[in-house]
Amino acid sequence: MLFLVAALMLLGVVLGTVAHAPLSVTAALAAVIAVWLGIFAVREHHGRQHHTSAH
């Protein structure tokens, strides 16, 4: 329960920061996060694909 409260407080701080940041900064950070998540997803997909084919 305490973890959930801390997570919601952190989310509020992050959303508050985004609301006050210029749109160009927000868009650039969103693009960086999207690329990072895309790379992570591709690596996970390839890792699972190679791991399951060996067994």
C-alpha cells in the first residue's frame, strides 16, 4: 500500500513537471522514451526467441 502511494506521488510530480515544460522539450523526451522502449521490446523478443528455440 505504501508503494502504491509513493508511486502515485511520483506520477503526480512527473505530470506536473511535464505540464510546465515547453512542448518541444516534452516531445523530445517522449521520443527518447519511445525509442528506449522500442529497443527494449526488440531485445526482449529476440532474447526469448533464441532462448525457446534451444529447448
